[in-house]
Amino acid sequence: MRVWMPVRPLRGRLAAIGKGRFGKGGSVRRHGGRTTPGRRPMPGWRSIRGRVAVVITVPICLLLAVAGLAVHGRAEALGDARTTRAEVGLSLRIQALVHQLQRERGLTNGLLGGEKEFRPPLSATRKRVDTALRGMRSESAVEDVVQRHLRRLADIRAAADRGTAGQAATLTFYTSAVNALNAVDPVAETATGADRQLRDGLAALRELAAAKESVALERGLLNGVFAQGALHGRAYIDFTEVRATRVAALTRFRQVATAPQRAALKKAFATEDAERTTAYEKQAEGAADGSPLRADARTWWDAMTVLVDDLYAVQQSVGDDVRDRADRLSHDAELALAAYLVTGTLIAALVAGLAAVASRSLTRPLRGLAETAHDVARRRLPAAVARIQQSPQDSAQLLTPEDAQDTPDARLLGGAAEIAEVAASLQQVEHTALQLAAQQAGLRRNTTESLANLGRRNQSLVRRQLSLITRLERQELDPDALAELFELDHLATRMRRNAESLLVLAGQNPPRPTAAPADGLEVVQSAVAEVEQYRRVLIATVEPVRVRGHAVADVAHLLAELIENGLNFSPPAELVEVHGWYDAKDDTYSIAVVDHGIGMSEADKARAGALFSGSGSGEEALVAAPTRFLGHLVVGRLAHRLGEGAQVHLFDTPGGGLSALLVLPGRLLAPVEDPSTSPPPARPAVSSLLNGFRAGVARAEARNPQGASS
């Protein structure tokens, strides 16, 4: 005898409850195991809320993109205005330095021409130039120009004081420095802009700086000429070029300047000092042939300085106008930027709110409709179907007003007409399902009643037949005839078991009355007597036990089904063994039916185990299950009728085959009358078989401690 495979705890239901081999079968649900999956919210954009969000998000994104471009434009305008204001401030500081350099250039040229009276104002001007240079050290562009063009300023000044500096070279030095400073003036780089008034103001400031430089250069040039008393070399050509540059710059200034700015310029050229400088210029024009000049260099300087200062004042006024315009543009850009931001935020919030309202107007009635549908699927419809199936009345009269109640109108929840149509369709589906359930319940009830009626008739006939056969057996003396009567009796016994199986499946078979408890061996022998190939059954070791009277017939019937199954699925020459033992630890009695046949797959064992555990109870299981699964149902119904603790498990037999284990709880057992009764002789390997069962139980309990309490 081969050792049994380990089993799980007998007092617990196996985790791997098998599917049966009393027929090849499909899966069945556990008793009351209809499980409707709960609601699963649709994730992401696949839900209605998500798709509405996608539809609304696209225009919101476009709106935000447009608003972002507008805000970006306003931000650029604000940045340009602030940059322009800063550049105008820097330009005015640069022009202040240029103004002092222009004065120093003119005084130095006059000193080199021989006017010693220019030395005191020259010293004061140099100090102002130095102060302005120190103020420009924080500006990197200006500092670079200073380093490149004014690094020889101290040497030029010293040479001029000594009288060793060349007049033309000195004039060129200062002029190049002034031109370099004008070149780095930020206003000189600003040629375009979004605001025309600001653009014209910057152009006017730029042209006025060029005109002022021409006037200052003319002042320094003629200052030296008047000090010398005549025009020498290229002095006249330089004078005419400077005059032409000034006239061109002033003409361009008048084209872009405002009326007040043109009036201020006109006023600067209308003073007595400006008229005096005009007279001196005419004298210089008349001395183009090198004739002596009778002009006072000091008077020329003073008059021309007044004109340069007036032009500088006009320049500062134009710079202030440009800066004020930049301030206004900056303020307007700030207001516009804030307005765009507030407007964009309000519009986005409004659209988002409308999207939320629209989404809620769709999802709220749909959610209510879904809740109603789930309530119908999980509570109302199953309850109505169960009531229809369990009631003995006419199924058509079992529909209550609650079953036919209307699904809530989606329009009451704020839904659209389409949602109301879905609600009406849901109501119709529920009504149709109830009608079908009533019809199916009636059909199953009629079928079950027909089978039960047929089973009762067969049972009655078989009982009468057994009574007749029993009388014949008592009267017959011929051994051969008596043997045939015994075979006929055995055949009738099997027919009685089939009739009882039919009643068990129909759920209308009361257990056969038994007055007193029966010995376990007698129960096993009764089961063996109800199978066809009883000669192939070996009752190995059956420990003494008493089965209570009300359970004797059901236990014998259940064992007969298990034994016949083992006989049908094992080779004709192989024996089917029956073992029984008592487990004092669990207070249970186990009966094992072992065959060495074709065995069962894991899927089939799981399918059979589901029916053994009672999942196939009910009329719907009898009607819906194929006929090859009816053996499963019989065993499951009988185990269920034996009550809590009665279990049937399937295991693989080592070396091939299948072992079925019936576990009877202590409440079905009665005290043993004669403990000294010894069990019948067993095959040599019976003890190892029982030890294998018990060891397997112990190992299963160690692996799955939860099974002991399941």
C-alpha cells in the first residue's frame, strides 16, 4: 500500500477545494456566492467627468495662451518703458560729463591760443570733469570709454599748463573723447519703439546732443582762433564743417521735436549772447583769406558758453520729457498688465466654474442613475428572484409593487432628456428581468417537482419490489435460484439508491428512518451493498464507531456514491479500499475511499470540491447543471444535510488514482457499546496508510493554521 499524500486540517475546509470527478464539470459558484462586483469609478478621461474636463480644458488652454501672449506683450512694454527710463537717466548723466568736457576743451584751446585769463575757470572746470568721471565708474560701458580715451587726460592737462601741447592735437583729443561718450550714450542706440512720442523724444534728444556738440566744438575752435587773432591752416575748413553739422542736426531736431521743444530751442538762439555769437561767426567767415581778426576771445567765450548752457538746458528739458513719457508708459503698462492678469484669472475661473457646473449637471444624475442600477442589480433584483424561486405560489403573482417601482426620473435630478431615456430603459430592463426570473423560477419548480414526483414513484415501486424479493428469498430453497434472487435484490437496492439520489437532487427526500445507532462497519457494508461491483471493494481497517440513527442512511448513501465513483474510474483488476479511523484530538471520525485509477486534474478536483461544500444547492443548480455533474450535487446535498462539520475532500493517491475523505463530526457519533471489539484484519500497509493520513494532517495544520478555524 502506498503512503497517502499530505492533507489539510480535517476540522477546517481546504483552501484548495476541488472540482469533482463524479463527472467532468465546469466551475460552479459557492452557496449564496453570487457576487456582483462593486462600482468602479472610471479612471481619468474615460469617465464622463474626465471627458468634459478634456473638452473644457482645450478652450481654457487656448484662452490662457492668448492671455499669456497679451500679458507677455504688456510685460515687454513695461520692461521697455523701464529700460528707456533708465537709459534716459544714464544719457543725461553722460551728457553732463560731455558738457563739462566740452567746456574744458574750449578753455584749454583758448589757453593754448594765448589767453591766460582762461586758467582760473579752466581749473574749476577740470574739478567738475573729475567729479563727473568718478560718478561714472559704476557704469561699465562708460568706464571702458574713459579708460580708452581719457587715460592721457592728466598728461594733456599738464602739457597745456606748460604750454607745450599742440593746439590741434589737444582739440582732437577732447573731441574724440566727447564723440566716444556720445557713441555709448544709450539714446544713440534707441531708434525704434512701440510709442511714437517716446521714439520722437529719443530722436530729438539724440539730435540735440549732436547739435550741442557742434556748438561746443565751434566754441573751442574759434576760441583758439580769436586768441591767435587769425585763421591758420585748416581752421576755416574745420569751422565751416562744424557749422554745417550744427545746422543739419538742428534741422533734424526740429522735425521730431514737439512744439514746446522747438520753442525752447528758438528761445535759446534768440538771446543777446546768441546774437553776439552770430556776429563773431560772421567775422570769422570774413577772415577766410587769413586777414587779422579783431575779436575779443573772452567775450566770444562768454557769449558762446551762455548759448551752450542754454542748449544744455533744452537738452535736459527734452530728457525730462522723455523720462516723463517713459514713466507714463511704464505706469500704463503696469495697469494694463494687472488688468490682463485679473481679467484672465476671472475668465479662467468663470470658464472653470461653468465647466464644473456642466460636468456636475451630467455626472450627478448619472451617478444617481448608476446607484439605482447597482441597487437593482445587487439588492432588489436578487431579492425578487430569490423570493420568486423560494415561494410555492404562482410565479406570475409574486411581483410586488416594490419590484415594479419606477426608477427615479433623471430630470428630477437635473439630467437631460437622454439620461431620462436611459432611466426608462433601465426600468424596462428590470421589469423584463423580473418577468424572466418568474418564468425561469416556474420552469425550475415544475421541473424539480416532476423529477421529485418521478423519484417518489420509482422509490415506491423499488420498495415494493424489494419487499417482494425478500419474500421470495425467504421461500426459495434452491441455492442457484437464491443466488439469482440475491443479484436481483442487489440490483433493486441500486435502483432504490438512484431513486433516492433523484429525490436528494430535488431537495424533497427525507432521510430513511433508523431507530438506533449503527456500527461504522455496518454503515460501510451497507454502502458497499448499494454499488454494482461490490466484490472489488476491500474494507481494510474500520476502527469501531457508532453513527447516530438519523445520519446512518445519509452516510451510507454518500459512501456508496464515493465508492461507486472509485470503481468506475479505476481498472477492473484494481481494488477500491475503505478505511476508517477516529481522531480523538478533533473528535471526528474519518472514512477514506482510496482508488488507484485515472485520477483527476486540479481543475476537476476544485470543481468537485465546490459542489461538495454546498455551493451547488438550490433548484437552479439542479436545472442548470449538466447531467454529468449530478453526482457532485448528490454528495454535496448529502454532506450539507449531515450538518456543520461534515466534509468531503479529494486527494491524489500516491502512484495514481484518487482518494476521497469523509469527515464526520462528533455530534453524529454515538458511544461505542463494546470497545473490545477488534477491527477486521487489514492489509499490511494499512497502518502506514493511516499514519500517512495523520502526518499529512499535522503538516497541513502547520502550513495553514487558519484552516483549523475555517
